[in-house]
Amino acid sequence: MQVTAGKLTSDKDTVAVVDAIATVDKSGNNWAISLVNRHPFENVDCTVIMGDKPLNGKYKATILAGDSLTLPGTLSRSAKTGKTGAI
């Protein structure tokens, strides 16, 4: 799997704006992919390539989002989670 997206830059340092990890079952047919947008303020576009083919179309997705980058969920205040949709 290859993921292409922009970078965040601070002074001379850069970091990928999208982190990605993937796992596949023993048959090689069922993949689970996690994409994390590290940009503090904006939605970002990325391209995912599996083998030599771009991942195009609609796929089942679970979107996890919090109210703030620095405010984790607690027992009395949970982060927004579990929005299900298509990407």
C-alpha cells in the first residue's frame, strides 16, 4: 500500500500530513486501512494505491473525530466517535 499526501512544514522540519497503516487477512483479500489526518485545521486529500491500482470508489468507513487536538475524552466528556459513512 502506498499513500500520497501533502506535508506539514515547521522551520526546516517536515512531517507527513497523513499517517497510514494497513493489515490484511491470511487470504490476502480483506484489508483494513487506517488513515489519520495530522493537519491541525484542514481536511486533506490523499491517494491510496494498492499494488499498482489506485483505490477508487466508495468504501465503508468509521470516522473518529474529537472536539480539540489537545482535549482527550474523559469519563464525563467523551470525544466524538463512531460516525459511520463512506469515503
